[in-house]
Amino acid sequence: MFEEFVLAASTGDLAAEPRARETADAVEFRMDLAADPLDQLAAYDGTLPLVVTNRAEWEGGEADDLGRYDALAEALAHDAVVAVDVELAALRGNAPTGERSHATALRESAREEGVSVIASVHDFESTPEVGTLSGLLADAASEGDVGKLATTANAREDALAMLRATHEATAAGHRVATMCMGEPGRHTRAVAPVYGSRIGYAPVDAADATAPGQYPLATLRGLVDGLLQE
């Protein structure tokens, strides 16, 4: 997985999967946004592989206790699950609530199950300079199979910094997924794959965006495919 660009349809409702089949390569199942996520997984009979995310409240999600790790660990047993998202801060022991032992145990379980680990970083306020971005990507890629970095662009220069960091990380042999949130960086969701980003995210329904600045699924598919064909 993630040898090439993967477009993930983000949703908290697996019943939306049929509407994504012709456009997406995978579904990011936002367990923290879902009603009865484990029941949804047990009943899932879709054709798209699943990336499971149970985003912590301290990093922009709605999961607010360590039970999120138990749910993710149970999710790993489902055949459709091909990747799990774990926050880099948790893996490094820098999370506000600790969590390192839980995060590293989950990573080990994922690897035993043959499930890829996405080590993720989110900055909802700004985009650091290129050197900092490159360092974060290297750290994330070393902790997971893919290092994911999503920052907030407050100006076009931020988007340029992210694209350069993406290019440098890819050239260094790291497998990364990058994007800028917010309107000034929205285009990076389409352009970053040209520089090596391996994962893009878009809502199945535009009204249900899971992060600022996301394109509708079909729009992002068309943009990325058009750029990668050049």
C-alpha cells in the first residue's frame, strides 16, 4: 500500500462507501466521528480498503480518552483494514496525555497484522519553515510506514514551503503524505502528489469535510489525475 498515490475518501459513516467506489482508492474511516464504529466495521462489506483513524481531541479529533487505542487495536483484525493512523506526538511520548506505550503497542500490533502505520502531525495554526517541516516529515516517516504532515497555510508562501519539504523528503527516500489546510494552501492537496505525497483526503460528501480546505472527492480525483499524467 502507498507505493503510489492513494486517494482516501474520509467519512465517519461506512454506509457512504458505495458512493466513493468509482472515485477513491480507499476509505479513511474516522472512528472518532462515527456512531458505533466497531459495529460499522463488523458489518462492512464494501470493496474499498480502509484506513482507520481515531483522532485524539488534542490533535483536532473527537476521541477524548485512551479507549481510542482499544478500538483501533480491535479494528486491526478486520481484513478490510490496510492502514492505521497514529499521531507522531503519541509515538514520541510528546502527547499532552502521554500515551507512548499505548501508541507503540498499537504500532507493533499493526505490523503483526500486516497493517501499514501512518504517523501523523497536524498544525491547525500555521506552517513552519522548510527545515522544520522536513524534520517533522523525517521523524514521522521513521516512526511509521508513511509520515503524514498537515499544516495550516496563512499565505501562499506556506504552500511553497510544504511543497519544497515534500520534494526534499521524497528525494531523501521517505514515504510521506502532505497537505496544507486552509484556503491559501488548498491547492497543495492537488499539487503535493506531483512532489511525492502518497495520500490525499477528501470527503465523500462535500458538506461533511473532515478538515479545512478539502476538495470534494471527485474534484480532487480529477485534479490529481490530470497533474500526474503530465
